[in-house]
Amino acid sequence: MRAKNLPSVEEENPVYFRVGYYESLESKKQILSSEMSFLNIIKIARRYNSLRKEELEIRGKIYKAIKELDLALRKTKASFPFLKIPETPKRVEIRREVTAPRKDFDESLEMELRKIQEKLKSIGSY
């Protein structure tokens, strides 16, 4: 029995509509895919930030080394007499540190991605 003062959903409120089973299933898949894409973007942004920070640290070290080298060169030149001696360039070996790529990723993002992939697989199996 319907109450007299409540309006009928079908007649007076156009906000409600019916969604079929396959439409709702497809919507869920699209939402989960969007979440996966968003989490991948977050992971990429975090990786970019860590690489950028590492790059700035390396640039700082290079800048400091150049400043020290310039200071040492000036001190050395100041200690020499003012004779015109042709300078021969010396070979300086630059040691390059080989590092394995760091795995700076957030475990929680990976877990969320796996959960979403499992949900997509379970939805697709119906």
C-alpha cells in the first residue's frame, strides 16, 4: 500500500532511470579501468619526482666539485712565477658510478592495481 503524500517515482521525479545488467557491468569495468589509469599516473609521477630529486643532487655535487677545482686552479696559478710557460692539458679521468635502477614505488599502489585487475577479471567472467 502506497502512502498518499509520497509522490510516485516514475511519474514526478525524472532523476531516476533504470540501468540494465550489461550496462552496469560495462560501467563498473570503465570505472575500474579509470582507477587503474589514475594509479599508474600517480606511480609515474612519484618516480619522476624521485628521479628529478636525484638529478638535482648530482648537479649540486658537480657544481661543488667545479667550484673546488676552480679554487685549486687559482691557488696553483697564484703560486707560479709570472713566466710564459706553455701549458699542456692533463688528462683527467672521470669515474662514472654505475647504479642499478632503484625501485622506488609504493607497495600500496601496486596492491590496489592488483585488486582492481582481479575485480576486472571477476566481472569479465560473468
